Amino acid sequence: MMKEIFLAALGWLIAADLASGADSTLSRDCTHLFLVQDGQSALTDIDLRKKTSRNVDLTQPCNEPIRGVTLSASGFVLCATKHAIWAFDPSSGKCVKVSDAPDDVTQYEIACNPTTGEILTNGIFKQEDEAAHKRVTNILTKDGKWHPVYSRYGTWMGDPVFGSDDTLFFEDNGDLWAGFIETDTDNDGGPDKTLVAYRCAPLASLVEENTSPPSTGFVSIAVLQHTVYACDARMGGSGWGSVIRFKRPPVFVVSGGEREISGLDWKGLAGLCASVEEIADDPCASLCSSPAHSLVVFTKPHSNEVFLVRHDGKPVSETIKGWPGVDR
């Protein structure tokens, strides 16, 4: 009964102009930044006005490390653990379970569609044969049911984030993809959730070499109305990288009442590449955005600074008192 009451409280409200990140999220009014603490059942709550931080211990009821966060359409901080999704209410400090994870799935990433309220998670599907374990994406709909997302050609939705207009951005092998989840309720027994997307920014630098991984690509994404921000950094290791931004590519057009991928031709791609701008010469530890406030926030590893970018301007550094920073 508690689950049904809380789902009703969430309301699955339509709240445009929200976006989220996998390891950090802004509060609805952009006065607080919530960060995942690696290996802990806790969040770091940074007050951006007071420039202070506090620890939010969610051991009870979560009792397992939080692996990803996102903002619900009604302002709750949704937390993904391996085996469940939880909703933390910043105003009351209460945290309740929204849903158990799908059977035999270990979750590690989460995103929320602000238009529909549906929750997307990435995870690993366990099978008896460990070699057969596979990555899976599932969506929790407002009726409390899980639906697997079908990707015909095996495109992987890594580091997913929804824009305010229902557009899904994600990375696959370091490149940026964009699209949407198509719903088909009359598919003769086939999948009712299908990925429709295209590789809109093939900016990864992929290297084959007998060394530790030297390839670079997108490892986190944030989205504003007209701009995409990304951490373009070494994949599979720490070290070099930068925070960049570029103009947001077109994703879909509506034809006959149906959405269709619009895509970019080579001229459009050349224009996108020409718009790339470096705004920080180090990789970031966390990255998230709020299109409603034209705000992007990121942190750097081993630093107690938070960087705020307003209206696509220059990053402004704020030192957070008493916060040791992000150790990654």
C-alpha cells in the first residue's frame, strides 16, 4: 500500500525543463546539488547559496550503496541501488522505495523522463552462465511495471539523460547519440519499448594499441535547450580529458503525427564540430544541468570547488566549505 501511495504522491507530474545526470543532480530550484558517494548508502547535499555541504545518510532504508541519481518530474531525488529504486524528498528528508529492480538485474545508472515521468535504468542481467551476462536497459512506467528497451542493432544507452522535450541523449563507445524511446502497445507479442536514435556527434578518439586504454570519448553528458555539455575524457581509466560544449543537434521531426529521426548530413556534422568549445581543461567528476535555469554544474576530481555555468557563459568557481571533494 505504501508503494502505491508514494507513486501517487510523485504524481508523475509533467515538469518540462528538467534534466539530470547519472552521478549528480540539481534540486528543482537549483539551490542544491546532490552527489553520489562511491560505495556508500549516502548522498552529498551541497547548498549552492550557502556554499556548504552535508552528508545525507540513507543507510536506512536503502542498506546498499547508491549508484546513480536523477530528479523526478515532481522534485524527488530518485536513487538507483543494485536492487531497487528509492525516492528521497529533500524537503522532508524521507526516503521510500519506489520499486524493486527487475528480476535478475543489477542496476547502476538511472534517468527520468520529465515529460512522462518514466524511469530508465541500465543494469546487468545475470544468468547462470556468467559469460552470458549482458547489459540491459529497462523502463519503469507509471503503472509500476518494468519494460525492457529493445535495441535492434545493439546500440548501448550509456550515461543516459533526458532533455526537457522527451529527447534521450546517451553515449555509446564514446560517441554521442540522441533519439527517443518508441512505445508500441500493439506489436503482436514483440517489444513494446524500442530505441530510435542516431549517432549525432561522432567525436570519440578510438585507439587500438597494446597499452592501457588510451581512447577518449564522452563519459558524462548534460543538456540545455540549445547546447550539449560533455566530459570528453579517457575511457577505461583516469587521466586526461576536458569539459566541452557544442550546439545541440537536431534529433527528430514530426511527420503525420509520428516522430522520425532527422539526423545530420555531412554539412550539419561539420557545423557541429566547428561549434565545439573547451570550457575546462581537466575532466570532470560529475556533470548535470537544468535547462529551466540555463544552468550547468560540474565538479573536478580531488577538488572542493563546484563550477557553475549560466546561460552558456564561462564557468564560475565556488569553494564549498567543509567538503572534501569528489575522490574520482
